[in-house]
Amino acid sequence: MSTFEDRPFDVVLFGATGFTGKLVADYLAERAGANGVRWAIAGRSREKLEAVQRELAARDEGLADLPILIADSHDVAALDRLAPQTRVVCTTVGPYAKYGLELARACARSGTSYCDLTGEPNFVRSVIDDCHDIAKGTRARLVNCCGYDSIPSDLGAHMAWDHARRTYGEGLSWVKVFTGRMKGAASGGTVASALGIMEAAKQSRELRRLLLDPHGLDPERGKAPRDPFEDDQRGVRFDEDIGRWTAPFIMASINARVVRRSHALLREDGGGYGQRFRYNEAMSFGRGPRGLVTATAVTAGIGGFFAAAAFGPTRTLLERMVLPAPGEGPSREAIESGFFEMHVLAKTESGTRLRGRIAGTRDPGYGETAKMLAESAMCLAKDSARLEPRFGVLTPAAAMGMRLVERLRDAGMTFDIHEA
């Protein structure tokens, strides 16, 4: 195994020929040089990778010789050759439960850090169970959920804790995160992952238990007592803390578990966000009758979608007529015109209220996700000396914390927190 310092690449982008992979490649083409990042693209088709190389070189002739590495997601030997060549593997190849585990294993074995875009709790649990101890031994940081799933939520809670710790010298009682204004298209890869989880859950009682467990991604399951505060929201509620009507947020099923894993990982080091820290999140709407109507309609729509997707004939119709396919995505103009914001509410252990805002200026599932993943990869590769000496299967907050917040602020995202 090569040492971390003498590896030929800082970042290898695996899956550079897919829709999101190309967006990440574009971002690296713009930013990698200024960050001193040596990078390469990788995948299973040399022909498609060379086409990406030509597209990048058309905008920057210095990328005409961008290195290309060949490996298939299920070719263990090829992945074992790829991983030791780089400090970080950044992968966009999903659904990850189908295509991701062998790559994570190869990175753990070779001491290579890793980041992905998964929003699949079952995949994250598999990586934890298979790779955590190995990665700790090789001093690798394997970081799942480095896109819109789940960086805004995970770093939002971490930012609130960091502010409370520095300003008041105390931890947090709870954090709530709510969606705000948003404009963006559904990701074909995200839809495929969600449908795959639904299908697998039909066959697996253990998976159903995992999906219903608020602490399903904690280092040790079954240790945290059940608290209704942390149950995934199922219906419409008026939240007194934000003063708005709220509805279930589909992504809370992964985001909330990632935040709770961050807290649990920090507790293993003698810290954590607070002695009795709790977390939850939801979609938010207005405070009046219009907000109630909208929240009710959204909740009904979510329920209708999952009911239709659970039934074979209607699911097939959805896939053919409505839902985007994996690898499909919106136009560049639509990506650039998108945006999102999320509201962070927190209460310190002594009762001080904090309020924060996280925002991005492009489509959350594509433009901002490509930014978040690429910055995570560069952070892992170039900022290792500034990160906590924490290794294994981590979260964005546990691995990179406020250093990643700084990078994303510099890249144009908003991360604000203040006393309410």
C-alpha cells in the first residue's frame, strides 16, 4: 500500500460519465487547480470517460490529459487497484445499495478516504457494519451523504452546537431543521434509490425495522431510549417554535439519522451535542389557513405517491410517464435558476434560543449537490491536518465539521446562526 502522501492523485471522481458525475467534474475543473488538487476521472467505460475528458478540455485545454482510470463497481480486483492511487474517492454511482459497497470496502482496506451522495439508510448501515473498524485501523474517513442528503441538516445542527459551545460554553437540548423556499427538479437517481428501498423493504423485516428506527445509524443500535420528539413526522402539525404549519419531509428518513449519528460519534470522543440532545426535521409552510391547506395537500401527495409506488401496475406507470430515470436531469439553465433554504432552530441546555439559515443558489439536488460533494472531496484530500483525528465510517459533521462549513461559505452557500 502506498503512503497517503505519495499517492499520485488527491481525488478520483468515480462515475464521472453520469449526469451528476458530469456536474461534479465541471465543478472540479473550475476549482481543483486553485485548491492544488490533483484529480482523475474513473468508471467502467473508457469511451465515455474520454468523451467527458474532451468536453472538459474544450473549456480548459489544460484538461486534455486529465487522467482516466478504469474500474467496474463489482470488480473487486480493479477497485483494489484504483483506491490506493488516490487520497480520496468521490463517487456518484448509485443506487449505492446496488453499486456502492465494494468500492467503500476497497477504500477502507487501502486507507483511502471516501465520500458519496447516498440517501439510502440501508446502504449506510451496511457500510458501517462492514467498514467502520477496518477504516479506523487504516485511518480512512468514509463519509456518506455528502449532498443535499444530508449536508444542510448535518452541518446545520453542527453549526448550532459550535455556536453554543463557543458563545455560551454549553451544549444543546435540541435542534429542529425545517425546509423553506425551494426550487429544483427531482433527481432520477434519488427516485431510483427510494423505489429500490421500498422494494427491498417489502422483502426484509430487518430493513423495515431499520427504516423505522430513529437511531438506526448510531454506532450501536438499541442504546438510545425512544423519544417521541425524534419520531419521523407522519402528518400535519403546527410547530410553535417556528410558528408555521409543517408536513413530513421525505429526506428526514436519512437526514435525521445522520445528525443523530454525528452526535453519537462525538459522544464516543467524550463530547456530543448535549447530554440529552434531540433532533427532528420537517417541511414548513405559512402560519395561516393557506399554510394549513398547503401542508395538508403536500402530506396527501406524499402518501399518494408512496401508495402508488407500492402497487406494481401504478408504479410501472409512474416510472414510464412521470418519474425521471437514473442519469436524467434538468437543463443547465434550470439548474442555475434553482435554489433552496433551510431554517435551523435550536435551544441550548440553559434555554437560549438560536436561529439559523442555510441556503444555496442553484438546484439543490444537482447544482448545489455537486458543489457539496466536490468540496467534501477536496476537504478530505487537502485539509486532513485541520480535521479532528477521527476515522472510520463518519458523517460530514463528524469528519469535517466547521472546516467544511467554511469551504461551502467560500463557495457561495449561506450558513448563518445567531441568537433568536
